[in-house]
Amino acid sequence: MASTSSTPSKYVFISFRGKDIREGFLSHLFDALQRKQINTFLDENLRKGEEISPTLLETIEDSYVSIVVFSQNYADSPWCLDELVKILECKETLGQPINHLTATPDTLSSRNSSSPATLHLGVRGMRSESKLVEKIANDISEKLRHASSNDSYNDNLVGIDSRVKKVESLLCIESTNDKRVIGIWGMGGIGKTTIAGEVFSQIMAKFDGHYFVDNVREEMRKQRPIVLRDKIIHQLLGDKNLHINTPKLHAFIRRRLKNKKVVIVFDDVDDPNHLKLLAGEYALYHNGSRIIVTSRDSLYTFKKNHPKKGYVNISKKVIAYAQGIPLALRILCSTLYDKEIEEWESELEKLKDIPDMNIQAVLKISYDGLERHEKSIFLDIACFLKEELKDRVERILEGCDFFPRRAISRLIDKSLVTDSNGRMGMHDLLQQMGKDIVYEESKQLGERSRLWKYEDICHGTENVEGILLDVSGNGYLELSSIAFTKMCNLSALGNLKYLDLSYSFELTRVPDLSSVPNLEVLYLDECRSLIEIPSSIGKLKCLKEVTLNDSKKLHSIPQSICNLKSLTDLDISYCLNGLSENIGDLELLKVLYISGSGIKTLPSSINQLGKLEELRCRGCEGLTLPPLTGLSCVRVIDLDDTGILEIPQSLCFLVSLEELYLGGNNFESIPASIKQLHKLNWLTLNGCKRLKFLPELPCLEELHASNCTSLESASTSFLFQEHEDEEEEKYLDFRNCINLDKGVYEKVMEDVLETHLLKHKIVKLCIAGDEVPQTMRCKNQSGSSLSFILDRPHLIGLSFCAVFDPKNCLGDDMADIICEAQFIDKSGDNSKNFDFYLTILKVGLSYSEHVFLWNELFDMEQSFVEATFQFCIHKVSFKPIYHEDFDYEAIIKCGVHPVFRDDCL
């Protein structure tokens, strides 16, 4: 039967039969292919007697290469024969390569023998399994290289071969005694990314590791460099279980990279420092490595390698007009594709009227062919909505009485905009063209249809249709009370659905809202001078969201807001002194935030909010709660730092409650009925300094009870309750709970360690104390390292314990505990290295010795006989400059508990 690993793309399919083949030769071949980053399909879930599934047949068809391992009983399996028939069919119809290997009869009888399996691959007499495996892997790699080359988009690109050959000559791949970095430089749209991608697809199979880092400039804005860097390293090393997540690469990771000959493409780099941050320094890698640094994208025109008959001369004219810029060529041909030659001629006549033939004018050809409303939508995206979520763009444009879905689809077809992961994209040249079109409307301030500059907005006229009001860089924007009165054509003001005036620091009053009856969203966050909301807000029957967060001078809102029958979200945090008694009339309200406000009492009518899902009252000091009896849908209640002296019994009957925040309060006990909250998965009790006893709890995922300095007893029986999510992670924080009874302290640790033996149970613990759990198999009495013999096979997990002494680790830096692990095989020649991390936040938060206990799950098929572990604290500081430090003295004791397959309960 065939064998499977879950991979995003299937390149190689292996057909075989027999456990001996799978656990012997095939396991080594699979590892060799994985090391070369060749995805391999293995299906180990097939059942006897089943017919081969259509999905598996599709997998064979989609694979680039098939490997058939003929063994003595291969032909006895109808399943294997069906696979073979399909593989041969793909060879005939698709030209799919096949590697066939023959397992000799003695191979199957030597399961317990140390002699290598004898397989034949066109070369008889080869007895070294390792050499054979390497030969097969190299042969497959070469086949994939040709397959990748043939499968690339080369057939859609005219004239690319010469460019690819030029870059390959600069790379000089055959030279293995050096490392090279190649830069492809030029203006946006000339095809640099296309060339780099084509080169990459043709050469990647010649390297031990490869990665194409797409659109570096944008990715560095969206995520932390360390996250992207770790993705690159995981791919290059072919190690999905590798844990890094530290700014500085550990020495053992550098050693592993140093043994790899890699090729990396960094696409669209606008800052040389990004290469250093993303492991782009060639010194990290083995001789023969190649790095390509480039910019942007492009595609081709006629969707053929040559123009249609009769189009040769006119296609040359189009290419000339495009000035050799692929983006311009793509735009022109998106307009002309599938048109008759007469229409091509007509468009070229228009081009003759363009005096200087600049690129913007060429790109404008496609824009000129749009319908009027399509032009408006294109300009709105160019001026206001680039990089916005597509759904939000559609919602905004619908509010302007457009029908955007069809229009946006047409803009995409004409290559004027893109839909990238649900966000509206646009090439920089096209965006500039759109803004230039608006600039050309008038030279006078405020006379253009779309305004996005600070000075223009103050002088808007009747020509204005849209405004982007961004005052984040100006401190405040001063507008007169009649600033918008001249803008009578401001895009469907009466149909306005979304209004965001957040951070308008000088805004004191919101004008009459009667003129925007269709408004759905009103954002007024951090309007620090705002003192009044008009009563006309109560007339906005479509209003769904209102946020006034941190508008500190706003002490009240109109009673009429309770008339808003469509309102679902209301955020009045850090403002207001009271809440209307009629708040219960907001029958569709789902979210109510009053955190940090001056509100002292929740009206009893709050129980009428049958749809309410979130109630956040954090920091409302002295808050009085009514019995909460009608909140049948509430999932989150936040009462942190409200000063409550007793937890209302009614909280324990809110059957939908999932998260409960009670930290920083003054109660001494928790009702035993809290166990009835079967959906509760998050409980926060941090800083409840009078709390002494923690009863049995429901099946929590996270329990935060740090700084409960009077806590003496706590039940952790919930760790053993069944949960619908088998792969749940749990976290328990008893940091600085210094009065826990010693027996309780020991029981909590033993409970956590026991759950590590339950398959799929990841549990992390922080607790005040200075002892490693008694039942931990391997531990020391002092120091931060230990070693031990692995006397059993099938290691599937490890539990880690580190005793941390903050006196040896001064400062207030962010920190992780790192456990560096090395596993050594019987020969002593092969080893496997891991880094295991536990984030402990700021080291200064612990006032005494603390025990950190956590675990990792994996399935280590390879057999090892010895393991060595080194613990340390990894600190990161950003003041005054970025700095990191590895502290081995702060770990005063440690332990490791290996978990084997037959340990699991």
C-alpha cells in the first residue's frame, strides 16, 4: 500500500506493500527526501478490502514523480495493483516519471537483521543502503528539477529565457567553493520578481534547502521580523518542530545552517537591514549557497508563446508602446485580449495622441475603457482604500450607492486592482496614476473630487465626492462649523454608513446627525475635547456600532441612544459617569464596554439584554451589580479591579459564560457553584489578596491566580476532566502565591506532571516554590544541566522543570526559559538538537524562587540512547537599545521527565 505525510503539495507518490518495507528502507528514503525538502505522499490509513479512493487516484495524478517498490507480496494486493495501473496510466498520458525498485526475497526475511535491504534501481550489486537512498533521492530531485522547469509559467513569458540564463550565469551554480548574492534592480513593474521566480523554480532542486520570501517590504510591515525569519529557517532545515522565537540564533542552529547549501530569494527588499533580520547573510550557510535579492511582479500578454496569426506586426507596436515594461504590457493586453485586430488598431491610434508616451499615459488606456462607476471605484481604491479588506471596501462603496462587487471583479480582470488574501491591492504605478487623474481635475485647493491632503480638506467645494481624513500626523485638524456645507456632492452623504472621527483631539461637539440617517458605524475614540453628542443620534435607526473610548471629557450621552434598536456594539470605556436606566431597551446589543468609566451602578434593566455576549467593566471602582439573571448569551464578563467584596451567586448560573475576569478584588472565597459553569475556559483571579481557598473548578484552559498572597488551598482536579478539544493546552499561574500549603503545592505539581502522561495534554505551570516534583524521573539537586540514558524506544514527549531564582537574575526584562536538548544515537555520530521554550514574561514579576513546569509532545521515530539538557534564562531588553542575554545561573535546579508511548494513560 502507499504511504502519507500531510503536506501542502504532493510531489512524490510512493506505492509499496508491507510493514517491513515501511519501517525499514522506506523510512530512510522518506527522511532523505524530506531533507531535500521534497514533499512525499504517504498513506498509512488504508484498510483491508477497501477499494482505492477517488482522492488517492487524484493524488497520484497530481504527483510529479511516482516510486513503486516491488516486493514479494506486492501483487497480492488489489489496492497496490490499482495504484500501479493508475501510475502507468499517468506515465502514458502525462509523461509522469516512474522509479521502480525491487525488494529481493531475503529483504523481507531480514527484519531483525542488521544487514541492509537489497534493492535495485537499474544498478545491480549496490549493497550500501545509505548510498542507494542518496542515489534515489538525488535522482528524484533531478526529475523534479526538470518537472518544475516544465511546470513553471515560462510558457506565458516571451523573451524570459535569455534573462534567466543571464542570472544563472551570474549565480554560477556549479561553483561550490564560494557563496554569492545576486541583486536584480530596476523600477517597479519591469519583471524582476518574475525572472527571480523562474530562476528559483529551475535551480531549487540542486540545493539542500530553498525558500522564496515573497514581498519582503509588505511582510515586514505585517509581522515581526523574528516570525518571518523562523518560517524561513524551519523551511531551510526541514524541521517543523524546531522552536526558535529568539532574536539571536543559537549556536546549534547556526551549525545546522552552516551545513546547508541553500538558495533563497528575497523579493522586494527596500531596506538592507531586512536581510540581516531574516537570516539573509550568506555567511550563515555552506559554500555553494546562493541568495537573490529583488523587487516586484509581472505577467505576460497574449497567453501564448507567440501572437496569433496576423497579429505579429501589431503586437510589436504594442510592445514598443509599453516601453518594455511588463506591467504596462499586461495592462494593455488585458484591455485588448480576445479583441479583433480592428479594435487593436483603434486603441493604437489613441496611443499616437499621447505626446511623451510616458508610462502613466500607457497605463491609462485601460482606465479609459472603464464605465463611469468603475472609474469612480478605481479612483476611490487608489486614493482611499488600497490595502483595505475587500469586504470593508465593498461595504463602504455600497453605502455610496455603487454596486461594487461586479465592478471590482472587472477591475481585477483588467489587472487594475488585485485581491490578495482578502485585501484590495494595486501596483504603485497604478495608484500614482489614479492620484494623478484626480490632481489633473483642478489646480485649486479643495476643488478636486477626492481630498486626502490636510490643506485641501479645509477648503473643500461642491466638487468634493470623497475625503480621507487622517490627522494622526498633524495633531489636530481645525474645521469651521460650516466646513462641509459647500461639499454638497460629498459621496452620498445621506447614505453615509461609516464615520470614523477618532483621535480628533480638538473636536468638542458632533454636529446634528439627522443628515446621515443611514449611518451604521460611528467611531469617536480618543476625542479628548469632546463634551457633547447630539440627541439626534437617537434617530439613526440603522446605527449598529458606537465607540467613545477614552473621550474623557464626555460625561454623559443622550437618553435617546436607548432608542437605537439596531445597536449591537457600545463602547463607552474611560468616559461617562452614569448609564441610562433604559439601557435594557437596546434589545440587539451584543457588546457593552464601560471599563475605566465613572459608572458606579449597573441598572437592573441590563438583564433585558438577552443578546448580550460581552460585558466589560474593568476598573469601574466601587461598582454595584444587580442580580444577573437574564444574560443567557453572555460569554465574557470582566470585573477586574471593580472592588467587589463578594462574588454574586448569580454569576454561577450564566450557562454560556466562557471567560470570567475577577482579578484585583477583595472577596475571600469563590462560590462552589462555579463548577456549574461548564463552558468556562478562562478564569482570572490575579491580585485577589484576600482569597484563601480555591474550590473545584470547571474544565478550564487557563487559570490565572498570580499574587493571591493569602491563598492556602487550591483544587486542580479540573485537569483530569474530559474536554471536547483533545488537543487543548492548559496554563496555570500561581506566581507569588507564597502561602500555599506545602501539601497543596506538591499536589498541584504532581497533578500537572500526571496530565503530561495523558496523550494530547499540554499543560504549563508557574508556582512559587523551590523543589522539582518527586516523581520526575531525571532531576538534579543543583545546577542548570543534566544528562541521562534513554533505556526505552518510542519517545513521544518530554516534561521539563526549571527552578528559577530571581535573586540571580536582576532586572525587569522580558524573558523565556530555554531548554537546549541534544539526543545521541548508539554510534555516537548522529545527533538531533532541539530548543524548547517557555515564556515567563518579565523576570522582575517573581519575588522568590519559582518552579516552571511544562511539556512538549512529538513522535521521535529515530532511536537514541542518550540525552543532554541545558536550561537557561533568555532575557530581551529594548532600553536604551536592543539587548539580549543568556543567564545560566538563574536556574538553580532542573528536571526532565521522558514520556514513552507505553506511558500514556
